[in-house]
Amino acid sequence: MAHRPRTLTSYAERLGRALRLMAARPDEELPVERLAEAAALSPFHFHRVWTAMMGETVAETRRRIRMQRAAADLLRGRQPLPRVARRAGYAGVAAFGRAFRAAHGVAPAAYRARGGIGVLPVGHHSEGEDVMYEVSIRPFAGVRVAAMRHVGDYQAIGAVFDRLMAWASARGLGGARSFGVYHDDPASVPEASLRSDACVEVGPDVAGDEAVTITDILACRAAVLLFKGPYAELERPYRWLYGEWLPASGEEPADRPCFEKYLNDPRSVPPSEWFTAVHLPLRG
């Protein structure tokens, strides 16, 4: 069975090619045959390999990617709903609305009007009133990770995480803790130049390769904000953390980027149940 790890690694690399193709052309309804060709697999076997290694079908992966983008579209701009629906792969607003409600629990228009569905552990929010989140200062022990670099819109890092999860699955790392490291400030760095890393925890025996770099998220003292809700809504907690909490805290940020620890699997629970621990490293 010595060949088995190499075979799994090969499959992960091949699925990675299909995932890159899907991410590069998110608006296209790429047939399974085209994805299988990118992965150099028979269409007959491709879907089974994908489902076994990704934990979801091709259609479910495509739908999850598009729904995450649709949530970001609704929050970021004023695109009309028919355009958001088309970008999500739906010919009409009604069908899109049903699918979005099934994923997020609310209709698209209500989601936009409410500014999302994320849960605020403390305080409340409404037009003209302050937003408050709960922040705790705690030690972070540090972790060794395999990292895949993403350059561009932070909202598009999900496709890199999908490739990383295939890489991890091939090495028996399914269920390992995952992290995101965000190196740049979106307010001061052009979107096309934003740098981020999709990361998964690894042990000392795991080596880097062409797909990943082995690095460490160093131990630190951190301000930790727990957020429950879609990843598309994390921009608002970040603004509050830097604009409200930090100036009033008496703390100084360390010369290190923020990072996020993801506390559950977005493939197994709806977006309203996604938990993210945002870590702001502090001095001292």
C-alpha cells in the first residue's frame, strides 16, 4: 500500500486543476466532462472522486461558491437583483430567491436591507445606532500550517480553500483546523494586489511541495472577536474592531497580520451557522 499516498496526492493535484478552472470561470455552467478533462479523469469516475475527496458533489460546490459571491454582491453594492441572480447562475429572480432563502434563511432583498444575518453577541444594530461585538484578549498558542497563497479580492479566497481541502484530504488531514491570514488593508491596497493565505494545521512530519508552503502562525496575545454568520459579512466586524474597539482599548497592535480561525465546516452547516474567530495580534 506504499503507493496509496502518492495516488491520493495525484488525485488532489488533478482536482485542483478542475477547481482552478471552476474558480476562473464562475459564471459558466461548466459541464462535468470539461472539469473531468481538466483533471485528466474519465467523466464516469470524476464525479465519484470529487464527491469522495471534497465531501460534496460538483453541483453543491458550484452552488456554494456562487451563493457566497451572491451574498457579497448584495452587501457590497446596489446591483439590481436580476443581475445578482444571473451571476449566481439563475435565469430569474424567483428561482434565485428560493435558493438564497434556503441557504441563508432570508430572501435576498431582506438580506440586503438588514445588512446580513450575522449574529452580534453583545449589543444590537439598527440604522443610526452603534454596532457592538464581544472581544476577549487571550493567548494564541501558535500553529504550524500548510498555506496556499491567494492574491486578489479576499472574498474569492474560498476557491483556494477548496483546493487546500483537497490537498489536505489526500494526506489524511480531513477535519484539521483551518485558518485564513490576511496581510493587507483593503482600504489602502488595490483589490487586485491583496495578499491572503488559506491555511490548514499540519504536524511536524508534513513537508511543503509545489502546492503549499509550510509556515507558522506564531504564538501571540490577541484580541479575539467571535462572529457567527456568512464570511461575506466579516468586513463590518473588522471595521468595528479597528475603528471602535482598538482606539478605546488602550492596546497596541503587533506588527503582524490579522488571522481568522474557522470553527466549523462551511460544507456541513448553513451560512447562518458559520463561526469565525477573528484574531488581532497585540503587543505585549
